[in-house]
Amino acid sequence: MNRTVADLHPGETAVIAGFSDPNLANKLMEMGFLPGNAIRFNFKAPFGDPVCISVGNYDIAVRLSEARTILVLA
């Protein structure tokens, strides 16, 4: 089973392995989600969507549906 960003818990770190949705991959890579980059899951919004993730020196909010397409190695 592939683990995704949506499976991470607040404070957990991981390394991006790739993407499960080729249609979103380019958009996410333009935002800094590059395979091999370390990420940190910061928190979920009060109702669980969106989620805040640190990539490099940036904090980025993405929809939970987008987070489910980012495959990680944890």
C-alpha cells in the first residue's frame, strides 16, 4: 500500500516519492512538491480540509484530495 501526505499526522515528516495522479503532478511540482524533497505535515483545518504542509521554506495549504495524490516515503 502506498502512503500519501493525507496519511501523515501533525508534526510528521516524510520524503516525496512521486504522484498517483499525473494530471495534478505538474501543478504540485510547480508549487515545490518535487520527488526527493522532505516535507513536514503541519496541521489540518478545523474540519479536516485543507491541510498545511511545509516544503523547503514554505508553508503550503492544499486540499485533502490533492494531498492524497502525493506519495511519500516515511
